[in-house]
Amino acid sequence: MLKALIFDMDGTLVHSDPVHLQAFAEILKAEGVVIDDEIYRNSIIGHTNESIFATLLPHLTVAEHEEYADRKEAAFRRLAQDLEPMEGLLELLDWANGRGVEIALVTNAPILNATHMLDVLGVTERFSVKVTIGDVARGKPDPLPYLTALDRLGISAEEAIAFEDSPSGMKAAKGAGLFSFGLLTGLTAGEMRAVGADRTIPNFRDPALWEILERRIAA
């Protein structure tokens, strides 16, 4: 029986990628690094800040990478003030709440970003479990963040459904044994299926999602 829905944050709860791209472009301009859609898709989406800055600024030290990461996240929070929930998200959270289904967050973002984003979206209190990059030794694509969420929820992978939008996130969810939906906010359906998505949906109003939810809740 379905006991929990586990969500990634950026690109899943909210289409925040354009704001992240803007923040990266703003703080990396001084280093002469140009952030365009291709670089964002290939080197940023779904990756940890540690990996991103090691790739984009290989000539700098780890301490300098951490400083840039802090500046980027501060820029993102400053820019991300008017974001709206993904289409159908609030209805889905209401559905889960009405059926006693837990709601959890699993993100590679730092806790300050997660707190800010959930507050902006007005859904902070909906999430009984929140796993951010500071809670785990290894971020996505390692399955550890999802395994940590399952442990905190006190359930097995068979009792949850995950929602992801990136290759690294999908690999993490599938590595933890979760049935997973791929949100098509940045990648194509083919790209998401190639990294393991069981189903792909453009948003949370897709009939394919609701068919599976109703079937799982009745099991």
C-alpha cells in the first residue's frame, strides 16, 4: 500500500531552473565562465555544488569552490521570491493529506535553500521528512538520500513513490528501489526513461499519475 510520496525540489516541486541558471551566471561572470542552457543541462542540473564548481572552476581550491557555492545559493535565494508550485502540486499534496500518505523531500540543495523554497511555495508544513545535502555523506546520484528518507519515514521502498527531474536524481531514486516518475521540466521523456524513470509526466495533473496513485492507494 502507498504510504509516502517523496519529492525532489528544483525542477520537481517548482520550475526553478531558470533562476538557478541566472544565479550561476551572475556569480561566475567574474571568472569569465558563461552559463548557457547547454552547460546548465550537462554540468549543473542534478549535480551537487561540490561537483559543479569542481567542473566549472577546476583551477580553484576546494575552499574557494565552497565560497562560490555559498555566494551562488545566496544569489538564488535573493532572486527566487515569486516562484509558483508546479502545476497540480497543491492538489496532489491535498490528495495525499486526505489519505494519510506522508510527504517527504529529498534534495541535493542546502537546508537554507530548501527552507526558503518551501516557504515561498507555502508548503513547508506539508513535509514530514526533509533530507538535504547536509544530512547525508553522499548526495545524489548515490541512493543514500532516498534511503535516509525511507528510514526516517519508517517504510520500505515498495511503499513509496518518488518524483525526480534529473538523471542523477532518477538514478538515486531507482538505486533505492523506488517506483519513480520523471518530471519533464528539463529533459525529454526518452532521456528520463533512459536513466530509469518508470513513467514520465509533464506535471502533476497528468492522468497517468492519477491512475497509478488510485491503484496504489487501493492495494
